[in-house]
Amino acid sequence: MSQILTTGSPLPFELFAIRYGNHSGRHQSDNFLNGDSHETGADLDYFVWVARRADQVFVIDTGFGEQAALSRGRRLLRAPSEALSLLGIAADAVEHVVLTHLHYDHAGTLDRFPRARFHVQDAEAAYATGRCMCHPALSAAYAVEDVTGFIRCVYQGRVDFHDGTEEIVPGLTLHRTGGHTAGLQVVRVWTKRGWVVIASDATHFYANLGSGRSFPILHSLGDMLEGFSTVRRLADSEDHIVPGHDPLVMKAYAPPSPELEGLIVRLDEPPRLTFKELCA
Ligand SMILES: [Zn+2]
Ligand SMILES: [Zn+2]
């Protein structure tokens, strides 16, 4: 891991999690490597995130659309591109999208962002188009049409490739952890409460990180476990870490306004529950 680039105090971002989907009826073995297949497991929520300040908007991940929801038996609450409008953001005007990785639930619906540049790790593009995708166990969470759409964006010159740790703008840095996929990256965002890390699938649930137990979809267990350390190091505290799929995120943080309860929360305000409580 190369050094962290940003120092000092850049202009803080507002930071939001938008819950756009859900999957219930899971078992412990769906959520934890070597988990019990007989025991009920927590629901998986699906999120995209927004980092916004006066001069810039960054959308982090684009989620999945109706087709993926139908074919994979997931509940789509609201198309992510439409959910953005609840924050006054028009998807077709967004200029920067960070893709934490190219799994179907993080990098679908790219066509809804026609003006965007997509920020992706070199290793993720190579992984999603290379030899590992010959193995169904590794390709299952990718959608070939989404990856094809991403490649079209490459050929249109709309992808910014990153390698390891990079600062996109002061106050927003990308960090490859790998583990879950070869090129998974987490996003570190400067807010009024300090450095918050959008961990995405570096930890699906608070409990993955809290107990050191990996989610079962993996490229490298070693990198996944190292990624836990990286996420902890990058965040100002455990209470500054935001997991990628945990329904408890909606309980931990407050909505920006009462009518957005259950849909959007503000991550730049302190959580109402501690990391320890969220891992229990
Ligand atoms: Zn994933
Ligand atoms: Zn995911």
C-alpha cells in the first residue's frame, strides 16, 4: 500500500448512503465464509453512495437495474439513478462515478450516467475480463452485459484507471484492497467529522470486519483480511467505517429529512450506534 496522499484540511464533503435494494432469506453461510448453512443470516441491503460539496459531486457505484433484480431474485426499491434525484442530483449530469468494483450490484446501469467518467482500478478491469472469469465461482457476481458496457466506456475514453492509492481531488482518495475481487477499491472521504471510509465489499457487514470473518465471495482470503487492516487504518476510527451491504447502516445513521427515512442516511454526521454495538 502506497502512502496516503492528502494532508491538511480540504473542504469537507457531505456524504450519503442511498439504499436501493434488498435481499432477504439468507443464511449464515451466505454472509460468512464457513458460516452455518442452517442458521438464518442477516438481510443484505444494496447501496450507492454520494460525496457532495459545493464544487463537486462524486457518485460511488451505480447499482443494478430491473433486469438484474428479476433474474437474481433481488428486490429493487428504486432505480439508483432515480434515487439520486431525491438529493437533487440528475444522473445524466453526473461527471464523476467511482466504481468500487465491477460486480453486477455495483456497476450496472452505466448507461444512466452518459456524461460520467468512471474511476476504476487497473486490477479490477483486468480481473473482470481475464482468465478468472472462466470460473463460474468467480464470474457469478459479474454480469457480462455490464462488463461489456464498461468496455464500451473504455473505448469511448471515459474510464480513468487507477493503480493502488490515488487522490482524485483533495478530500477524496481511492485505495485498492483486493480480496473480494482482485481490484476492489475503498473510498476515503473527508467530512466535517473526519475521514470516513466507504468500505464497499471490503466488509459487507459490520460483523465481517468486527469478527475478522470474510464474506464467502472471494478472490483472495489473504488480501481480504489485509483489507480489513487497511480499512481500519484509513478511517479516523471504527465509527468512521461504512460497510457495503449492512442493513444496520440505516439504523446507525439519521436520514437527511424525515421523509427519506429508510432510503437515505447522512454518513457525515456521527452514527447513533457505536461500531461495537453494530457488530454485536
Ligand atoms: Zn461485490
Ligand atoms: Zn456488493
